[in-house]
Amino acid sequence: MLVLLAAIFVLHIICIILLLTATIDNGWWIGGSLVQTDIWARWIVVNNTWHSTDLPSTYPESYLQAVQASSVLACIFSIIGIFVFVAQLFTLAKGQRFTISGAFQFLACLCIMIAASIYTDRFHINEQNLGNYGHCFILAWISFALTFISSIIYFVLRKKTAE
């Protein structure tokens, strides 16, 4: 049982790292080797140095704010979820399920799915020939899958009963 709990804890830490990387790093859209766009700014190489610029005015502001808020909320819910999991390890009665931890992970899952879905649907529609989705976009979808799996594990998992 201890190995299972450790594996779940490690999975949760991996989810948090992926969510934070997807939210913070500058690789949601890669436009060649000279332009990278994240959900906060556009980065352009000038004289072999990266410079931060504002996002293009063609980006719908309300959708951009929804992507930013959903990404940040996913990180917050996942971090709260791991603290709740550790607290439940010590306070949950034997035989009870880790439903509160699962709920926080499921909320994180929904938030990152919303962020990645909006980004997919509303941004770079006319730029398909000018670049590709970057590593942070891919990490967002991977973290969606992992947080979903983690939430299901929490919903199914019971605290071991005394034998």
C-alpha cells in the first residue's frame, strides 16, 4: 500500500510540474526559430537575444484571459489537491475514499482542458502555415490526461482498512 501511495504522490507531483511548465514557459506556439508565443507574451529573436513583446492585437482578449485564468486555476487546484491528499492520509477514516483530493484533481483537469481547447479553437487560425503548436501546448494536453487519470485513481482509492 505504501508503494501505491508513493506512486500516486509522484504522479501528482508530475502533474503539477507539467501544469506549471505549460502555464509559465514560452512554447505554446512556435513560429520558426525566431518567434515563440505563450499565453502571456510573444518572444522574438533580435540580434541573437530574446525580446518579449505584446501578444498580437488579433488575439481575442476575452478568450486570452480565459486561457490564462484556466491555466492558473489548474495549477492552483492541483497544488491544493496534493495538500489535501497528504492531509487525508493522516485524517481520513479507514475504508474511506480520497474524494476531496480527486475533486481538486478533476477541477484541475477541467481547467487545463478548457484552456487548451480555447487555445486550439481561437488562436492561430490564420497562421497554420507560419508555425506549429509548441511543447507547452503539448504538455497542457498531456497534463490533462494525467490529471484525469490521477483524479480517477483518487476516486477509486480507499484508505486501507485495518487487518
